[in-house]
Amino acid sequence: MSEALDTEVKTNPQGDPITSVAAPKPAGEMKKDPHAEAKKQRVVTPEHMFLEAPRVREFITGSEAAKEAVRRSNVDLAIAYPITPQSETMQLVGVLYGEGYVKEYYRGEEEVGVMAAIAGGSRAGVRCFTATAGPGTLRGLEGIASWPGHRLPAVAFFTCRVVNAPLAIQPDNIEIAYLLNCGMVVFHAENQQDVFDFIMKGFTISEKNDVTLPVAVCCDGFFVTHARGYVSMQDRGLKLPPREAWRGAVPVLDAENPPARLSRDAPVQKSNFMAYNIHAVWQQEVWAAVERSRKYIDKYMGGLCTAEGVEDADAILVASGSAAAQSREAIRLCAEKGIKVGLIKIRSLRPFPTMELRKLCAKAKLIVIPEFNYVGWLAKDVAASIYGHSKAKIIAGPHVYGGQSMPVELIVDEVESGLTGKKSTNVPLSQVMGNAETDPSAMAHFMRSI
């Protein structure tokens, strides 16, 4: 009887066995479905999701908050193109695609293509999400500005950064100035919680029949996207109802509404009074739809703005985004000095809370508007809204930009100088409006300068 021969086992340089066939799996082990958890999600109404569902707090970044919002939003299509500080957000949305929470996902060739593809997806009747920042916003702006006119519901997340030369990637929200007059609904998130809430609620508001418009959710890049904060979130096993495109204000494109009709049946391309009138009336309808979103913002978000301690305040700070967070710390420092200061936080920039500001600022003595940009787009809207409805002195500043953070002492200095009459060292006189009754020339100069 011959002896049994030992089987030769080949190994790699590390000593690991080399085999051309996969090792057999243990008996009873089955391949794990990467979409298993996503398939377990349960559809609930927006009212239950936003107003009733229990929440649990987690300490996460703004990009992670956006990811968790998309997870619960029943998104059909997400398209990405990387640009700092947005890149991590869309990378995380790609993870959701791998897990089955997003149905389709790909990386576009550049921002123009991304915005065009989002338009195509929305026209086809699916729920769409994308994100961009700074130069990416401006590169895609032609497409973005066309979305409202085509009545395309979608949510775009703008993680604001510097757009001016010299090139920089730091926080600066000047790009919001370009978005304000496109016909979109525009929200400005202060923190990670706002990012989570505004994205989810944005989908619901965007798709309402009497709105049918895109929603822009903006935040100040890095300050929010890469920093961590507490976010109260509903169970990940819940999701919003799918988009029901048939409820929209315009029909989706299909075999009965082919894309060719966009140009073939476009009387606005003619040069006559009827063409001009059609375009004018359509613009009016777009902005009327923006205004009609107010009731849904009130219902789901609790209002276009919030007010804290404005009754009998010596001064009121009006701010949005990260400037609202800095304003809260400035209010604390003012309180230590015996100065009572209130805060109005603007959540919705379009529609703008004009009537709310007129009511809240009616008795104000001083209004200070800190911003993370050079041009002061928020101060312009605030001044135009309360013009003739408040006798307050308005200081359009302080401003920081180019990536600078805002020391709270700058805000405190403007409050003190505004109340005492001391000349500001941070805000030029052209950005200060005096009392409307006693100094009309200063008010007129201020309105011209903004």
C-alpha cells in the first residue's frame, strides 16, 4: 500500500495560501442584502414626520445631517459633482445609494450638466436632490435660474463659500445674493439641525400643487458642513411619501408631453406684444407661487422667522445663517453690560418675512444686521421691508467675508455705538440709517447706498 502524498499548498510572500477558487462559506450563511434596511422603511405623512414622530439626538456634522435628511426623504435621483465644501455631502449621499435609500445616483461631468440633469429628472416626475457651492453655484446658475420658470420641484443644498478672486474655499455667503431673485424658495440654515429639517421640509413644500418650485437650502460652508452639532432626528425607519408628480402645477414630460414642445410651442420666442405679455405673466405666476409657499413654511417650519427677546429690547439683531449663532453670543455679552438685546432669526429669505419684520420692529430703537458677506444682501431686504414702518436706526453690519469668522465683539461694538452715538470703527456711515423723522437726508443716503 502506497503512502498518501501531502497536497502542496502555494502561498504568497506573506505566507497566505493562494487558491483559484473561493473558500466555501459556512453552512447556512446567506449573502447579506445591502438594501435590507432601506426596504424596511415605512412611509408616513409629512405631518407625522415633522410634527409627531419621536426624535433622538445625535452629535453629527452638517454634511451628515444632510445625508440623514436625504435618507428619510424618499429621494429618487441624486446627482453629484465635487466642489469644496460640498464634496463630503454628496459622497455621503452616494453611500445612501449603495444602501438603497436613493434609487439613482451618479457623478455629473460638471455643474452645468448636473443642473441640466436635475431639470430633466424633475421634468420626468421624480424627486431630485443635488448640492454645490461657490463657483459651482455660479457655473450652474443658468440652469438653476431656469428651474422656477419650468416649475421644477427639487431641493438643492448650497454650502456657501467664497466666489470672488483670488480663489479661496473659505466660508462667505455672497452667492445667496445670486439666488434670491431666481424665483426659488430660499432657506438659510443656521446650524446642523436646520440643515436636517430644512432639506426634508423643502421636499414637501417644493412639491405642493400651488407651489411646484425648487427649494434652495443654504448654509455657511465649513462653519456648518464640517462642524458638529446636536441634531434631533426621527427614526431612520421612516420616510416621506414618494413624489406624486400628477399633483404638480404643470404636467410631467412623457409620450403625450414630449420635450420638443418646449421649443416647438414656445410663443415667448416671438418678438411681439403677446410674447412679452406671456413671459411677464409667467414671471408673475412664479413669484405668486413663492408667496403661496408661506402657509406651508408656517405649518411645517413654524414660520419664516423666529423672535427671541425683542419685547422692550434696547436693540434688535436681525440675522440669518451662522450670523444668528454669533448674534446669540453677542446678546449674552450685552446682557452682562446691562444692555437688553433681542434677536430675529430669518429662516426663509424667499419668501421674505416682510410683514413679520414690520410688526416685530415697529417699536425698535436700533437694528443691527451682521452678515458673512461684503454686499449686505440681508440688510437691503430688511431696510426695504421696514421702510416707513419703523423709526429705528439701522446699522447694515458688521460684515466679515473672504473666510473670516465674526468675533462677537464686533456685534457688541455696533450695538454700543448705535445706542450711544459713538462713531463705529467697523461700519461706514453710508451703511447707517438714522431716525426717519429727524434725519431724512441720512435715510435717503442709506437707501441710495444699498
